[in-house]
Amino acid sequence: MREENLTPACQRLYARIDLDALRSNVDQMKACLAPGTKMIAVVKADGYGHGAVPIARELEQAEGLWGFATATAEEAFELRRAGVAAPILVLGYVFPESYERMTEEEIRHTLFREDTLPELIKACKSLEKKGIHKKAKVHIKVDTGMNRIGIKPGEEGLAFVKRAASEEEIEVEGIFTHFARADETDKSSAQTQLTSFISFLELIEKNGCQIPMKHCANSAGIMEMPAAGMDAVRAGVAMYGLWPSEEMQKERISLTPALSLHGRIVCVKEIEAGEAVSYGGCFVAEKKMRIATIPAGYADGYPRGLSGKGYVLICGRRAPVLGRICMDQFMVDVTDIPGAAEGTGVTLLGRDGAEEITMEQLGEMSGRFNYEFACCLGRRVPRVYIKNGSVCLIREDE
Ligand SMILES: *Cc1c(COP(=O)(O)O)cnc(C)c1O
């Protein structure tokens, strides 16, 4: 599918991002939630490659949305710079140098380290001197089994929560944990984490601490663990129409991939039996063939692992990759696709007629993960945003 009115940069290759699909995925997930459970839209890694700012703009006014989550402070600043006013939570550890700016911009900290407290207080006092009266809003991270970041539940964790809650400069807005295995059919590990989180929350409440926002579910949890709903959930990959894993019950909810990738053939030629194609001469023709060159490569995020394995769609048919994927180009077999000519559109990811290539399939073929594929889409690939079926925005590298 090629759109009308694309910019010159989009002629070579572009990612089409369907905001209607994004909305529909968000609605599908919302339908899994109890009334009153808010959604935190996870837009880390530039919105899993889809573009954090356009995604945030699209969702900011959506009903039931609490705000956004990023992985780093810089990602949060980018949203603020673009005028996103909704709450933003940074999910990862941030170094103290950014605390003042985060606090000033009301970006929520993920708190789990003892030494963060005095640094946050210092940042607040420094803002105070400048006439800015703001508390540092934090969400305490609890490690219930992922063993990544977070305080351990139990008496020691309780002491930490109490200390944070007692500080004048700090507002404990939320508390959360993260599942390591909610995307598996067997939910026993995720259930153990959930139980551990709930008992910790009870311990905290018994000790007189009230924390307004409790959250633990990721996409897989939202779809398959209704008991993990609580005050909010953190929706990531499924918003973009991607599945958390192959083990998910795909018939329970309908997701539409938001991203597809489109280019054009730039060269068509015939080769004779015995001729090799691309670096290393790994592919050698056994017969006379027609081959086409696609102007996309691993620098665009089309994995080199698809060398000799992947395929693209041309005129609604599969054209297999021949030989190695280069940095900026690769070749495909169009012997049986007479319509393939210089200028013909190519779908590298997405649907063309009855055929579809999903990120899950490309991930599988290249030994990569669907999330990884989305996140690695190159900066030089323009993003074309579709709303109500037509182009509403084009983001390209200047
Ligand atoms: C990335 C992330 C999420 C979102 O996970 P998905 O599987 O993409 O839904 C939620 N919470 C935390 C802490 C994360 O790092």
C-alpha cells in the first residue's frame, strides 16, 4: 500500500504508522480492565520505534489514560518539550544530575535506592531557592522476582517506604512491580509475584502508609491476568499491535499491528546460472533469474540476520531475499513476479493483498524478538502517520 502525497524522503522507504490501529488496540486492552483502572501508555524507546511524541499526542486525551511511561529522563523531557502535559513516569534508574529538571517538570521518579532520597531532597531544596516549590513525585519499585531493579518486599522494604513517605520534599504517588513471566501460558510464576506484591501492599497499609497508585500489569498481564489490574496498568507492546509472546491466547483479543514498512524497487536485472548475488557470494543462481534491488538494509533496521531467509511482498506475492542483506540495500527474487519493475512498491513488513509479513515472523526468521525489531527501526526511516485512513503527519530526519 503506497500513500498519496508523500515527501521525497519517503520514496525510498517509510514506516507507515496507523494511529487508528493504535487506538483500536488501546480500546481492546481497556475492555480487559475493571472500571476505574487507569492506563499508563509505555512510550519508551521512541514508542517502541513508532515515535513517542506522535503516539503521546494521539493518546493524551484518551479516556482512562493516566499518563505515559518512558525508560529514561531524556525520553520524558522530549515529551514535555513537545507539549505533553500528562503525568510521565520514568521506569528506569536516573542519575542525580537530572533530578532537579525532572522534579521541576513534574516527571515521576522510580524510587528503589537508598541514596536517591537525599539527592531528591537536595534537588527540591535547590528548586526552592529558585522560588520553585515542588515536591519530587515518586513511584516506589518493588522487586517481586524479576531481580532487575526494586526494593525487596518485607520489613526492610517497609522501612524504606516509611522513610520515603516521611520526607517533606517527597510525594509517594505510586508503588509498582513488574512481571517476568506474565506472557507464558503457565501463570504460576506471575501469580507468585502478584501474591508477594499484594502482601507487601497489605503490610504497608497496616503500617499506616496510603499510596494512591498501585500498579503491576504489563501488556501480557492486562490481557491475561485480570486480578493484576489494581489502580493502573502499564501498556506497552500490545498498544502497537504486537504480541508479548507466542504463548498468548490470541483469540481472546484482536490486535492490529500499527506499523508497516514500505519501499520501492530501484533496479531489476537478469542473472545467469552460476552468478552470485551480494557480499560473500553466498547465493549462487542455479538457473537464469530476475532479481530486484530494494533500497533498505540493516542501517534501516532490516536485520542482517534475514540474509538468505527473509522475503518481501511485491504485487501481493512473496519475493525471497537472495544472499546477504547489505547496510543499505538487498536483493530479492522476482523471477515469478512479472509485474515487478523499477519503481514498483515493496512491502517489507505488513500486508499486501492476501499476504502478510508480521514483525513476529521477521523476528523469528532473523533470530530476533518482535520488540527488538520495532525498536531498531532506523532513524533515517521516515514515519508516516495515518489517521482516519489518511496521512496526518510525516516525521523525518532533517
Ligand atoms: C517496558 C515495560 C512495560 C511495558 O511492557 P510490555 O510488555 O511492552 O507491555 C511495563 N513496565 C515496565 C517496568 C517496563 O519496563
